[in-house]
Amino acid sequence: MNAPASALFERQAALQRWLMHGEAGVAAQLPAERRDARLRIYADAYRLRLADVLAHDFPVLHAWIGEDAFGELAESYLRAHPSRHPSVRHFGRHFAAWLREREGTAPGWAELAEFEWLQGEVFDAVDAPVASIEDAARLPPAAWPSLRLQLQPAMRLRALPAAIPALVEAHNAGRPLPPFAAGEIADWLLWRRGFEVFWRRPEPGEAGLLALARDGAGFAELCERLGDDLPETDAALRAAGLLKRWLADGLVAALQTDPPA
């Protein structure tokens, strides 16, 4: 690296340290004339850019609490969690947890932020094949006892207030946001097909079975779990019905018929 390039790199690094940590070393590398004003331009642009990133990642919370209140949250969050990743896509990863711990956070704010971040995770998850009902129909009877489901990487299960998705749905439809009703906590299933993110409340017991399948439990084990509450024949039919729905929803990436190594 030649000397001019090295000097430029050091000046850029010093500016970054000043923006992120308040280190004053950059001041000695700049002309004194209008130095403070020029640095302030960079500082304001840096903060505004990251506030815009949060507003983009949490649009429903931004709309719910308003521009001014969200701007104050963004400023406080930036001080608590400076951006440390080259991509701003990761800047808001601590936002929901920070809101949950922050004194004065109103009911529903942290939970809504968590749901919105989950949507982003689902959208950004790696692509995978989609198994079909026809794939399951082609399985020989002998394959079912060892069948395991490889679920989509773009799938999340989370327990959140039942009222949270209604806020997102209203915002997406351009309707006024409904009042937030704290209280009931429900399981929510999120996944992606193509470029669209979906969510729904699982059927009773479905979330636990999906979690078992995600962790490697075989189809026979899912039937056994259902057999704790249902007769054997009913448990098998219930498991088959759930598998059909998971395949129709696009939750299954592959049907694995060989035992894991």
C-alpha cells in the first residue's frame, strides 16, 4: 500500500472510530477551518442512515408509535448497540431484545419488533427445494417407519401475543392499526414460499410436532407423540393430515427415508 493510500485509510478509520465510539483522534487529521461543522455533517448522516434502516426493518412499529418517538428509540438504540457489521441488514438484530429490557417500553413494542425481525429472517433465509404431496404418495409403505422430514430453513416458530400479527396485516393492507390487546400468548408459524412470507397459528399440538421434526424426530416418533393423547389409528391419521398440510404449505424441503448416520 503506497503512502497516500495508507494515509487515506487511516483517516477513514479514525473517522469511523469517532462516529462509532466518540474517539477524537480524527480531529488532528482535518483542517481546523469548519472542522466541527464538517464532522457534524458526517455524524448526522450516519445516525439518520441507521435510523432509516431501523424504520425499514420495523415499518409497523414505526407507523404505530410515530416518526418522533421512533426517531428517539433509534438514537437510543444506536448508542446502546453501535453498528458493528459491514452490512446494515444486521443492525437491528438486537432491537427487540433491547426494547424488552428498556425501561418505559410500552406493551407490545418489543413483541411487534420481534415479529417483524422474524419476517426479515424468514425472507433472507437460504433457498431450499420444496417437497410435494406427490413425493409423499410415491413413498413405499416400508419407507414410512424411517421417514424424516427436512424442514425449510425459512421457517420459524415463536410464541407471541395473539394480537401482534393483526397489526402487521392492517399495516400491509393500508388500514388503520387496531388497538393492541395484551393478554393471550399464541404460537406462530412463519415461513416463505418464493418471495412471499406467510404466517399462521398452528393447530393444537402442531407447533410441538414441528419442533420435534425440526430436531430430527422421525414420522414414527411423531405418531407416538400423538398417541399419548389419541388412539393409535387416530394418531396415524392425524400425523398424516398434518404432513399433508405441511407439504401443501411448502414447509418440507425433503423427505428422507434413510436413518441419519
